[in-house]
Amino acid sequence: MHVLAASVVATWLKEQGLEFTVEVEHAALDPFRGYANAIRDELPDAIAVLDAFHVVRLGSQALDEVRRRVQQQTLHRRGHRDDPLYRIRGNRRAPKADTVDKKVVAAIGSVAEVTIPI
């Protein structure tokens, strides 16, 4: 599926012509290597960046791995319902509906500006 999708992106970019592709400065994409290759090949001057969703997802996965490792190293077992490290596992995924943490939004905005070399 991804290989097909990457070739579709490359084909679509080729079809847009040089007038379009030379104007593209940034390209947001997910971490799939095929998309990065298509961007690199068809938009050589564009800067590829990860979209905010994937930045947050990858950060959450890294945080979960660290939380699990610390839990194992300190208690020598998996987390239980009343363990502090176990209880915080869902905090970043389930904020209160009426709350927006401006610091998190600002952090995501500044992370989204980071250039990912392709």
C-alpha cells in the first residue's frame, strides 16, 4: 500500500509541472520513507517536515517506552493500577475537553518547524 501511495505522490508531483514544483518550499509528510523519497526526487529544493500528528505520536511512543523502562528498573515489575507511573500513562492522550495547554501547543508548533533531513 505505502509503495503504491509513494509512487502516486511522485506521479502527481510530476504531473503538476515545473511551475508548480519550483514554488514548493515545505512539504509535510508522515514518517514513511517512500513519501520522503518522492519529495526528495520530485521537490529537491523543498524542506520535508513531519506533520504535527506524527510528531506527537512519535513523542508519545518514546515517552511510553521510557515510562515502562523506569517502571521495570525501579519496581522490577509491570505497572499496577495504583502505581504513579502507571496512572500517568493516559494523561497526555486524554486531556479534559475544555482545557487546552498553551505550552503544549507552543511546543508542538516549534517542533513542527524542525527540519527532518531526507
